[in-house]
Amino acid sequence: MVKVTLAEKAKIERSGTSGQGIDHYGGAFPRGMTPKDFTEILEELGRESAFYGGVPYSNLTRIYRQYANGYWAIEELEKLGVTMRWTDGEFRPIKNFGGGSPFLRVHWVNVKPEMAAGVRKRGVNVLDRTMIVDFLTNNGAVVGATAVNSRTGEFIVIRTKAIVVATGMFARCYNPEQPCPGRYKFRYHCCPAAVSGDGGAMAYRAGAELSNMEQARRRGGTNDDLTISFGNFINEGIPAKALTWDGEEISFIGTQGAAKLDEMELKGRGPFYMSLEDVPDDFHKRIEVCYADERLLSFKIAQDRGFNPRKHWFQRVGNRCTILHAQPGISADGDFKTTLKGLYAAGDCVAGSHDVANAATAGFLVGDSIRTYVNGAAEPVIDEAQVESQKETALAPLAVKDGTDPMELEMSVRGLCDQYVCPNRGEGTLREGLRRMGSLRRVFLPQLMAKNPHYLMRALEVRNIMEMAEAHMRACLERRETRGYHFRRDYPEADPKWEGMLTYQRLENGKPVLEMRKQAPIALPDDHKEER
Ligand SMILES: Cc1cc2nc3c(=O)[nH]c(=O)nc-3n(C[C@H](O)[C@H](O)[C@H](O)COP(=O)(O)OP(=O)(O)OC[C@H]3O[C@@H](n4cnc5c(N)ncnc54)[C@H](O)[C@@H]3O)c2cc1C
């Protein structure tokens, strides 16, 4: 039996990006899918499909395993107490909405409380309000982690043979979809606490590799993130209308859409909108159910603002990046191992992994890999000097008086990325952006001030945001072409020499190293079947 401790910087009952609820499960691939079947599906979808993201997946073996076990994970979720079926006891398959993988409609307002109850019942040692700050390593392997409690400020040392990092995706180097003053600086489509890139930054600092970090999603989402989730604008084959500001109908589906919109925006045709005016009443009812599953409160907010989803247009996010989603993240192999011994990764923080089905499947599968590793691993020996150094970094902001507020520094980073990385992405802007980021880090990180343990968490998040933003900029600089979600103003076309290539980044003796490597094929026989 493996003893498990779960550290969560919020509270597991409602934390993370699916905290408010979820409306679909996207990994309902047929049981028995072989690598050959999967490759054919990918080929059929084409490299430009949203599913494929326009760039190679960082580890096809892992992606294959995640999808091939999608149905098995459904059964495991049910055992954990998550309700997958509708009131008649049946599953609800739906046609995909432009993504590629087969979906089940799920009525998952309470997915997190249900999962949390299952986790607690299984005897997992849950540390709520506990932010992991850094990983502890010894002789090239993970031996533990340090953390702070965001309510008490207590510094915690965790000794362990293995860690699974599952901290969500990264977005907070860019402004949210809905830029609003004051506390609405956090009005992200995703849970803001889960998109500060902590896991990626910690893994990178500890020596693990990141991959595809140049791929930041542009033009995804709407500024009016009310009453409909972005994915549902094309649902069961019924598309919403896409319009210029003055009502001309346009089409911009697929990864080439952004370039087309750039062109039109320069001609003064933006902003662009989505309209649901012409879709049937039945469709409205269905998307209302979907949204009730995900953000019930938003209906009330929309109503208070006089926003009528059946009549009013939804403004699309303009020509800027919002999230590093789906393709970028921590590099992990077919067994969810990162390049650092003892460190595993699952869910949205992993390169090429996105959505609940991938996160859930990975979460279950990683248990097998960990068990084998832990049984053969030596007892972890902690380097006390490393603990002291991490403690000093972690608690430093509590001692600073009259310093820099974490949110102010974060806003500077977001401003910097909006100005130099997206949408104006070229050799000169990226170099200048990196120079300025370096200076922000040097001058303001040491001045970060935390008036209480909650702000300490914010300060430590900014440190991670800067780490990840810098890795993002370096990858953008290196990839001198336009491909997938990555674009360069000075290299507007795809360069054949980068076909099938991915960026990999790591720190070696504190120095950033970036390599381009070719995507490896699935490392399993063509007719392999996952036996679950
Ligand atoms: C509105 C909305 C609707 C969505 N709908 C769907 C859908 O219908 N179907 C679907 O498949 N996907 C959907 N998604 C995406 C889905 O929610 C995510 O893919 C999924 O939640 C990823 O799970 P995860 O566990 O990897 O990350 P998360 O759910 O983001 O969880 C990461 C957790 O790590 C914690 N954490 C982060 N850093 C630290 C740290 N340093 N120390 C301790 N804890 C930390 C966070 O607090 C968080 O709880 C939706 C997303 C949004 C925003």
C-alpha cells in the first residue's frame, strides 16, 4: 500500500479549474483502441484541428494511453463516487464540438465535492491551504517538497520518495479575458489560483524539462464569459455566427483563424463577435444546461447586467494571448515520468494534456508507475542546507516592510507580456521583453512584501509566474516560424525545417538550456491494447 499526501493551496472540495463544475468528458474513445487506430484518428483530424493544436504532441505514447483508458477511468471515477450517468442511469454521448475526441455529456456541478469525498474516504492525508513552494532533491532525484500554509504561514517540509505534480495550466503572465479593475484582475476563464504555473516553475527550477512553451492560445475565449462556455459556441454541429463589429458574417475556425483575424483587425473590422441569435430554441436550452453545470452564478450576473444570451453578441477576445493551454507544460513520458527522477506529472500542467478526461485518466494511471518506482526507491535523504535555502526564499516576503505588493508586480509582468510577447511577437520585441523581465526579477522580486500568509502565497505565485513567463519568451524567441498557436510577426509562415519538432527547456547549473527535438512515435506495438 502506498501512503499518499495531497497538498492543495485552496481546499479540495472546490479547488481548481473544474471547481465550479464541468459539462463534458472528452475521452470517450472506444475501448480496445490500438496505437494504429489512434494514429489514424489523428491523421484524419489533421494537424490543424483544435484537438491536435497544430503542433506535435510532446509524448504520443502518453496521449495514446490517456485516451485509450478513457472509458476505464470513467469506471474508476464512478467507484470514487463521481456521478457519470444521468437520472435514467445511462451515459449521454454527444457529437464532438470541433475538438476531435468523442464526448460524454456529464452533469457535473458537484464533481469536486464528490471526488474530494472519495479521496478522503480512501485515507489520503489531505493538506488543504498548503502551497508547495519548491521540490527537494538529492543526487538527482526528488526527495520531498517544502510548503507554506496560506492561513498560518507555517513552513512545512514533506519527505517523500515520489511526487506527482498536478497543479493546472498556466495563464497569469497575460491579462484575463475580462480586464476589470480592482479584484476583477482575477476574472480568468480558468480558476486563477490554478493558473499561476506553480508546478511548471517548481519542476523547471528542480531540473525537469518543459516543452512546447511557445504555444499560447490566442483569440480563444470571449470577453463576455457569461452564460455560455467557449467550447459550446459550436455544439453538436450547430455553430454560432461569427461577426465583424458591423455585422458581416465571417468564418475563422481552426488554427489559421487568428492570422485571418489579424488581417481584418488591421483593416478596422474588429472587434469580432459570436452571436446565438439564429440558433434554435432547443439549442439555447441545451447550452443553458451546459452552463448551469459549469457556472450557475454567471446567469445571475448576466441578468443583473441586462445581458441576454439569446439576443446580445459575445465579444471575442481580441488579438492577444490568454492561456498556455493544451500543448505547453511539463514534459512527461508514457508512464507520466518527468525528466527528474521521482517526479511525475498529470493533468493540465503536462505538455499535451488538457481537460478532465486526460487529467482523470493520468491521475489513475500514474498510480501504477509510482507504486513500481516507490517499491524500489531508496529512503529519501533530505539535504538540510537546501531546506534552509528554500525556507529563506519562501518566508522572505513576510519580513519586507514598505516593499512591492505582489499584485503590482504581477500586473507589470502581464503588461510586459501583453506588450512584448503577444500580439507583437518578433525578434526585437522578445529580446527587449526578456531584458525587461530580467530587470523586473532582479529589482522587484527581492522587494516583494506579504502583509499576511495569504499574500505570501500571492508573492510566491508571482515568482512562479515570472519563471514561466521567461521560459515562454525564450521558446517564442527560439521558434522562428508560425505554427499552431505560436506565431511570429517576422516569420509569418511555417518553416518546413521545424515540422514535427518540439522545444524542450531545462535549467542546467542555473542556466537556461533550450533544444529542439523531433517528436518520437508511439513506443508501443501497432496492435497493442491497454488491458484494463
Ligand atoms: C469554465 C470551464 C469549463 C470547463 N469545462 C470542461 C469540461 O466540460 N470538460 C473538460 O474535460 N474540461 C473542462 N474544463 C477544463 C478542466 O477544468 C481542466 O482541464 C481540469 O480541471 C484540469 O485538471 P487538473 O487537475 O490538471 O488541474 P486543476 O483542476 O486546475 O487543479 C490544479 C490544482 O492544483 C492546485 N495548485 C496549484 N498550484 C499549487 C501549489 N503550488 N501547491 C498546492 N496546490 C496547488 C490548484 O489550487 C488546483 O486545485 C473547463 C475549464 C473551465 C475553466
